Amino acid sequence: MKEIALLSGKGGTGKTSLTASFAVLAGNPVIADCDVDAPDLHMLLHPEVLEVEEFEGPQLAEIDREQCVECGLCQEACRFEAIAEFSVDPILCEGCGTCLLVCPENAIALKKRVAGEAYISRTEYGWMAHALLFPGESNSGKLVTLVKQNARKIAERENCDLILVDGPPGIGCPAIASVGGVDLGVIVAEPTVSGIHDMKRALQLLAHFKIVPIVCINKYDINEENTRKIERFCRNRKIDVVGKISFNPIVTEALVSEEPVVQFCMENLASQEIIETWKQIFERLES
């Protein structure tokens, strides 16, 4: 079993759009959408949800008003200022349990809090593991880990030899969790000043975990001087640039139609560039 993770170091580079097209081209992979804070791969792949699993976040303190003597010790001890008027604000509570320790009447308990949901689905192009973290909740890194675990279970059960991971933007905990155990990291970069900066951050992340990196430049023709800077940077560090995809209105049309670009229209320049990029990625995965 092989795993490919697509990263960007930032949002808006076209990473998810490319993942959707690669899912079409890969031939029945297991697809893992690891952007659990703002997932959108489902908008292009239209998964049929078959299983739903509750994801538990930090526990929530709850005050039993019948037992509470309103001494105020819990409010004084709460460093998150989550207790006021002898009730707990579920948004501010971190579930640390300090209020339990100081309560002389044992009037406080920690209760389970559902922070999100994980899904196992079928798409036209293969199985899909994905999830949604509810607004305001934390532990997105743990939820990403659950998505990865589900993807691997599916791959083993269905005898699939490829997991295609759509990583979250940035380089924080969710991105770190998404690259765990992958064989190849594909950085989707755009030729802008911020795009180059964030590509370098993503490359540092992959280097830290000793994951082989390759780079794909999306919308390369919006600034060809910056594209050449990316190519020089990668060449000097012996990092392969496996694809250059042009800015093309057909991509926007495909997104509006909620389809992967290569499925929406195969006979256009952007689709052909995406197909060639996938061939280059697959060659490196097999080598």
C-alpha cells in the first residue's frame, strides 16, 4: 500500500481541485480528505455516506445546581473564565478538570462532548474517508488521525494499493497528522511571493519527517518569473518539479459544475497538464 499526500503550506493553491482530478486518474484509490476544519473535497466527488462515527473532543464541565452551594471556588480557579453565574460556558471550557478538584460539594462532573463526525463513504472514483470538526471545537489533529486510520482500514479491507490524501492548508497539527506514514509529499505551489514562502514551509515540514518531496506549480503562467524562481529553488535542492499547470477558465467552469476538471472536460490544456503531472507523480511513487 502506498500513500500520497498533497500539501500547500497555505490555502487557495488548487490542492483540493488537483486531488479530485488525481482521484479520477488513479483508478479506484482510497481518498482521504484531511481538511477537517473546512472540508470541500466532497463538493467535487459527491460521496455517499455509509458510516458515521462521533468524534469526542475535550470533556465539558457541568455543574449540578442542586448540589452546588454557590461558594464560587470553581469560578476563581478557572483560568479560562468559563464559569460565570455558577454555570459553564461550553465555548470557553477546555475540560481541564480544575473546577472538579476545588469543588467541596462534588457538584461538578466532566461530560462527553461530541466535537465532530467522521465519515466513510463511496464515490464514483473510490472509497473516501473524511470528517467535519464542529465550529469552535478543537483537536483537529486527532480527527485527522482518525480519518487516516479509517482510510487505511478501508484500503486493507478492499485490497486497495493507493491512498490519496488531501492535506489541510498550513503546517500545523492537522497538516502534521495528515503526512504521518506517507510515501510521497506533493507540494502544490502558486507563483506568488506568499506562495513561494509557504511552499518552503511545507518542504521543511516534509524534510523534518523524512518524506520525499516533489512540487507541482499551479497557475504557473500568472507570473512566469516567480515560476522560474520556484524551479531554480527546487533544482538547487534536487527537488523534482513534476508539473506546471496553466491558469485556465475551464477549471472555474468545472468547479461551478461541481466536477473534477479532467472529468468535466478531458480535451483542454489544463486537463492534459494535470494528466501529465499525475503520470510524473505515479512514476516517482513506483520508483
